Amino acid sequence: MKKNVLKRFVSAALACAMLGSVMPFGASAAGSSDPVIVVSLGDSYSSGEGIPAFYGQDKAWEKRVYDEDWLAHRSTKSWPGQLEFSGVSGIARNYNVKETNSANCKWYFGAASGAETKHISKQTQQKKTYKRISLFKTMQTTYQLPKQLDVFNKVSGDVDYVTLTIGGNDVKFADIITTCATGSTYLHFGSGKLKLEKEIDSIWEQFDTTRANIKGVYKDIRNAAGEQADIIVAGYPKLLDKEGKGVLISQKEATIVNQNVTKFNNRIAGIVNECKAEGMKIHFVDVETEFDKDGGHQAYSDDAWINSIILLKQDQDLEQNGVGSAYSVHPNEKGAKAYARCVNAKIKEIENSKTALRAAVMTAGVEEPETAAINGKLCDALDQTLPVSDAVINVYKDDELILTAGTDEEGVFAFDLDDGEYQIQILAEGYADYVTALSIEDHTAAALDLISLEKEADAEPAADAAETDPA
């Protein structure tokens, strides 16, 4: 059974108190090593699809096709491999358990390109390869990658962090975009809705199932990793430059795709907040803001951090027949670094909180600091039975954006805040911007409860735009 993390911190703090010093994260009270253990799971956005070199690619093709790391397209430049931890020198990939045995840090890399929620704990993942070896010989193989949670059977010790991206393949955003460039009619203009819109509509019609699958994955990970583990869920960036790409992808199509990525991220954040409210140590990391900087770094932008649609097979594609590379519409090396920046900021935030707890235990024996649970619901001002879903809620402190959350399909939002003075900005398509102040003292605050938003056409024009923009 996993040891209680609070007891671990308390015993460490008492030992430090006797020594008159504060230990770095990852060091044990007795002076022996208590390694930082990190497990990275998820889909292609975590495995590093599209960013060679991949682990195992130096092997001959005949051996490569049985190498699980290569089949999963686990990149040596993936963002999970660039994560940093207090008290640990260098980055996670230096501590890949398949390459080194360190007493300071252990990194288990289990993410796999193409993974869906079912491949985390329910099913193995099938990988097919095809290559013409010579004029008269081809080689085809089928291999089953193990369920990703099987990696915990190899972990010895308490897991500190689990990182993942998951759900993108369940809703098939990247597939929709890639297929349109290889002969699909997804983006065909005709009477009525674009076929793209119809395909995306079907995603949301089935989202109750997707939502249950995503939440089930979070619970399964918590059970496998232990309650002491911090689970870090990263979102997805907008995929396409807002101007589109000529005749290939129109501006309208790019807008539709990007808006629905944002909608999906808001839903993921809502699921994470729901799990957090149920006592899970889970955190959502927004990456959209980072990828949107300086005009945007989506595919086809001037400084793209996401690969464009690649029609020709690349030399590391598993199936070398047909058209279209799996590298398409995935973060490139710059994109992986952007992901790492976002997740490293969250890790630093978590570690600072733990350091504060240790210091508090040492100096005063106080209990773990608490936060105030903020929750509420958005609705239409003229019809309060009509929820406002997929709104963006920005939280500012001292004019600095510190948190972004969203509402779910019922218009509900939830997040935690420390004591202090905040300004809340709510942005929802078709509604006037809403700004309110929030004060939290002694870890308590009145819930924002039911907030009514006015349609843009019904709202009074702002006297001073600067007053309604906390940024």
C-alpha cells in the first residue's frame, strides 16, 4: 500500500527541524534517496509523434517493428522527457528507466501515438507496420502494445507525478483535418452545413460517452498510481492558423476546428475540476495560451509549432504504403518545448505548495494549507433555465492572469483559489463580457452561484473599455 504523502512530509520536516535546514523535493529524512518517480502516459501529443528521433529507430527495420517504444513513436524530444523537478539535476529523459538506473529520479514513458481512452486501462493497442524491403519482398507485422497502466507493474516506490494527454483521438480532430487533405469530403462546401460541421456535431452528440471514458481514465490512473500521486492533465493547442491555408483549409474551417478544440479543452478542465472536488490530486494545464502568443503558432502560421498536413510518408512512419504521414498536425520540436514550459510551471507550483507545507510543519506544526472552493453556474439572463456552456473564465490577481477555467455543458464551473483579492472575467460567445470582483479570507468565499449573462445585443455599452478588461 502507498504510504501517506502527508506523513511523508511531516516526518521529513521533523528531521529537517533537527538539522535546522529544509530539504529539497525528493530527498528522504534519513538522508537516503527517495527518488522522484514520474510516469508519462497518453496519446501522440505526449509520445511526441512527429518529432524524430524515436526510441528504437536505430534498430534494423526487422527488429524495429517489435520494439514497443518505436511502435508507440515515443520521441527522445517529447515534452514529458523535458520535465524538471526540484532536487533533480537535468530533465526527465536523463532518467528513462530503460536506459539508466538512478536513485534520484525514475521516468517511465508509456504514452503511445494513436492511443484512445480505452488503451489506458481497458484494451491493448494494435500497431501495424508495412514496408517494401526489396523489389520482391514486403514486410507486414501486427503487434499489440500492452495497456498503458501495465507500466505500474514495473514501478517500485511511490509515484510522485503522472502526466498525460488523452481524449484527442476519441474525438478524432487530427484525423478529420488530415483526411480532408488526402481525398475526404470532410471540408466539402455544399448546401447547408459544411460536412466538417456535421462531423464535429457528431462528436458532441456522443460526448457523454467520451466524458465518462475520460473521467474513468483519471480514476483508473489514481487507483494504479496511488492517492499520493499528482496527476497532471495537459490540454491541446488550437491546431490551425486562424487564416486557414488557401484552398486546402478555409478561414471558416480553421475557425470551426479551433473553436471546437477550445470547447474540448473546457470540457476536459471541467472533468478535472470535478475529480478534484471529489478529492483527487489532479491538475489541468492549459497550453492554448502559450501556443496563441505573438499571433499564434498553429499549423501554417509563420512560426508554426505544429506540423502542417504532410502528404508524403516519412521514413519513420509505421506503414510506408499509402499517403499521409502520422506526423501531420502534431507539435514539432518547438511545440514540445512549449508544452514543457506549461507543464513545468504547474510542477513548480505544486512543489512550491509542498515546500510551504514542509516549512509550516517545521516551524509551527500547522496543518496543510487549504484553498477556497469556488463554484457556480452561468445562464442566459432572459432564460435562466438555459445554461451557457463552453464559456472561458479568466481569474486575475494584481492584474496578472493566474488561472483559466471553463464551463461544462450544464454551464457549471469549479476551481480553487487561495486567500486574496481577485477579478473574474467571463467570456462567452454571443454574450457581453462579464467582470466581477471576488474576495477570499480564511479560505472561505461565497460561491459565485448563478450568474446571468446578457446577450451582446442586449447589453449596455461599456463606458470605458479599460474598466472591463482586467488585463
